[in-house]
Amino acid sequence: MGEQIKILAKGIILDTPIEIELNHALAKTGDQQIHIQSDNFRFEIDKKDYIKYAMSILVAAKNLKNLKRIS
């Protein structure tokens, strides 16, 4: 586990508080890590993959709003 750099976001999903953390890489040549975690679970992903998934979600949300004609 890498050392925490900062907390990127906090929120609540299904009445459970979660945090999204940016962490140092596990190895000197590795990518920084993103941890999405709560008291019940922990999801760890490389920063570059997290950015890809986050951008995909933003594009999907925009497309849905366009299809539904929501501002």
C-alpha cells in the first residue's frame, strides 16, 4: 500500500461514507494509486485507469442528458 497523498473526494453511497484517496505508487517506477474505500470495502486502481473510467462515466452522463433532453 502506498502512502496517502491527499483525499480527492468524500461521499455517501447507500448510506455508507466513502473516500477517494490519491496514494503514492507502490514501486518507484509505478503509477500513483487511487483507493476508493469505506469501512466495508476497498477498491484500488492505478491513476491512469481511474482517469479512463472517470472520463467514460462523465461522457456517458453527458450522452444520457442529451438523449433525455435534460439540461
